[in-house]
Amino acid sequence: MLHRSWALFALKWTMIRRSLERTHYSGYLILLVLFLLGTLASLGIGFLLYYLGSLVEKDKAFPALLLLLDGVVILYCFFYAWGLLLELQRTDLIDFRKILLLPISLPAVFLINFMVSLLGPLFLFSIPALTGLLWGLRPHMGNGIFPAGFLMALSFAVMLGAWSYYLRGRLAILMEHPRHRRLIFMLLPIGFIFLAQLPAIIMQVASKNAPGRTSGALLSFIEPHLISINQAVPFLWPAYGLWSVCTREALWVFPASIVAMWLVALLGLRMGYVTTLRHYMGTYASSRTAASVRPKRKMRPPITAKRIPFLAEDTSALVCGFYTSFSRHPHVRMLLLMPICFGLFVLFMHYSGAYGNTASSRAWIPTACLLWPFINFSFFMFNIFGIDTFSFQALQLLPAPRYKYLLAKNIAIAPIVLGLVSFFIAVSLFLADVPGGIILLSFLLAIQLFLLFSTIGNFISIKFPHRLHRDALRAPGRRLYMVINGFASTLLSTLLIIPALLCLLVYRYPPRFLTHQHGTWGLFLPAFLLTIITAILYWKTLPHAGDLLTAEEHLISVKLLGDRD
């Protein structure tokens, strides 16, 4: 049975290697840059942990050592949780559905998928950081800290990976139901925001409950509860077990922690295997009941029959259809819910004084309100045909000029992006005393950024289209391409917002010649000229983008239909 499982793994690895060979050299270059950045960050954290570990003395190891180990574990869990939220959908190396009828052990396939899921970037980049921490503790704790530390870290990674693997599979099954999918997409942004603000919440609560606001007072407040917290929270068991080895106190804690973590991991793996097997065997398939007889409603005209002022009939129909498609896409809804939850959460945190009450602590708000929506939706604006898939073939049969497709796509996404900007600006009015000039300038630059992103996005969408999947069970298989695409979109978005940032800097630090000749209104002159130039650029390039779409529409259709899970 082992040789069959190995043959299946070797076959899958060959397919992955050949798919990587078809990747363009620029993709490998971007991947190499990301790898170097991750390596440098990992080495930097490793040197920092080495320095902190060397400061801990054996006779004064409590509570400094336990706090240090708890901090390392919490930091790892923080980044691990971000990885789960960013990739909620579980991706299996070997699809269960394809090997159910083959004479291959299903538990072996499940274990192969699980072990491959452990070997992520965070696991690999955490090895230098862990080595630095153990090397810093070695002079005081001895050479035995290395096997104990690596064994504890491996057990913790398996325990954490087993339950996250089960959770991601369970959520993917739940998300196949439309109502459950909407609920998860509503709760997911809240998880993002809560996790990002968790350090501020902890410091805020601790500083209010401690007798003083100094670090020493906070330490004295936490110290009596450290042991109890580490014993009760499973995620802190590795820190508690390694601390017992370092201090030579209660040596039974170390083997007990190892055994407990492996038992918890085996339980998670068992539940994950049973859930996966039942799903692919059809146990969780929902049986549809007969629809109840409903009274007939008055027939409403289709959404494409609505007319938008100043637009031609065909363009108006395309705008209405595209807007409905955008508004119903689950990823668009998630990108809309995240800023709303974030704005309300930050409003609460500011009123509680977690970020300070000075004007400098709120100076970033207008800039974030303007720029975040465009960075948030750049993934869609640079791939406007990604959600069409089969409907793109119907668009090819329409006799409308192709530039109208692009114009309709841009207008359809405008209420979503600009509406999000308006919401952000409204929230900023509650967070800080924003002058009226900043509000006017933000709306002006929002129009400029939308036109600029639409201009560049039209050409990128034609030359580099890719399908945006709606299936909640499995993520796209072209993981390298998706990583490169996300990195390139973020980098390009950063470059495109530089002119708008310069206009904001001109308003914040006004030059004398503008205020001397034109007064206060002279501060709006750069933003106004930039918006006019961008509008002219968009209108002049739109016909050329339409001609390019006419020439490339067949290739776009092939790429959208060929990019399958």
C-alpha cells in the first residue's frame, strides 16, 4: 500500500513540476524576490529572539522567560491565523473524488494531503527564528534546549495544523450552501479586523485593569496568572512545556505537554478525515424538498431593461447586467463588508482611546479613507472579465462595439468602489475633525484614481485575464500564478496612487506660490489638473482598448474557460 501511495505522490509531484516549467521567467523572479524578503524577515526575527533569549538568566527565568516564550507562540499563532483567513478554502494535493474507486488507502491519501499542508511558507520561515531563540537560551539552559525546543515546536505545528485542516475543510463544506456562505462571508471580515486589532485590545484592557500604566505595573498584574493561563490554553502548552525544561521545575510538564498535543492533534486528524470522507461520499448532500406553492407575483421587467441617463440603450443594458454580476459575487461582498466592519471597529477603538487622542494619531485617516478602497478592489479592476466565464461567450455574440463593454464594466463597478470611498469619508468625520477642504479634495482624487485604475485595468484585463472562482470547496490550483498576480496588483496599485499622494501632500504642506497667487483654492489646482488629464487619458484610450479587445476576445474566452479547478 505504501508503494501505491508513493507512486500517487510522485505522479502528482511530476504534474506540479511540469506546470511550473510552463511559468514565465518573470513569475520565478517575483517568487524569488518574495522568498528573499521572507528570508530576510525571518533572519531578522531570529537575531532579535537570540538577543532576547540571551538576556534571560536561569535564576531569574520567571516570569521573563515564560513571557518571552508566550510572546513567540502568540506571534506565530497571529501570523498563522492571518494565513487561515487569507486562504480559508482548503486545497488538497490529491483530490479524494478522483481516487475513491482506486485501490489506494484513503487514510494514506489524507495524511499526504495533511503533511503537504504543513509545509507552508510560515513553517519554513519560522525555523530560523526558532533556531535563534534556542541559540540565545543555550548559554543558560544547556545544549538540551535544542532537541526539546524542536520537538515541542514540531508537536505544536502538527496540533495547530490538524485542527486548522479540519476547520478549513468543514467551512468549505458549509460554504457550499448559499445561506451558510453568506453567513461565513459576513463573519470572515470581522475575524480579519479583530485579529488585526487584537494587540491594541489586549494592551487597552491590561492598562485599564493594572494599577498603573507602566510596563512594570502591567507585568506585576499579569505575573500571578501566567501559570494558570498557560495550563488552561492549549495554544500555550509548548511555551509552558519548554519553560519547565529551562527552569528545571516540574519536569513532568514537558512530556505531558508533548503527549497532550499529539492526542489533540490525532483527534483533529480523525475528525478531519471523517468529515472529508463523508463529504465526498455524499453524506452531507442536502436533499431538496419540494418547493411550496407560492402565489404568482406580478412579472417585473428584467434588470437589463432599465435605462441609465446619458447612456445608449445597449450600454445601459450592459451596465445593469454587469452591476448585478458584481454585486452578487461573494468576493465583492466580502471586500465590501471588511471596510464597513473595520470602520465601525476603529471608531470604537478611537473613542476608547486605544490609539491616543492627539491630532497626529488621526492624521492618517483621510489618506486611508481615499486609498484603501482602490487597493482593496484592484484585484477586480485589473481583471474585469474574471467573473464572466461562460457569459463571456454570450458577450462575443453581441453586435455592440467592444469599447462599450469596457465602459459598461467600469461604470458598473464605480458605485461599489466610489460608494466605499464615500462610506470611509463619512466614518472619518466621526473619527476626527476633518476640514471641508480635505473632504472636497478626497472626492476629487477619488474620481481621478478611479479613472486611472480603470484606464490601466482595461488593458491589463485584456492581456492577462484569469478566472475568479466562486467555488468554496477548493481554491484555484494555479497557486504560483495567484501569488504573483496579487503581488503585482499591489505593487502596481502603489505606483498608481503616488500622484494622488503628492496632491494630498501639497494640500497638507502648501507651497507659497500656490497660496500667494490663488489663495486657498490654489491648493486644489494640482488635483483638479490631474483629474482633467486622467479623464482625457481615459477617454482617448478607451477606443484603442476596445480594438484590442476585439482582437483578443477569442484568447480571453479560451483562458477563462480553460482555467478550471
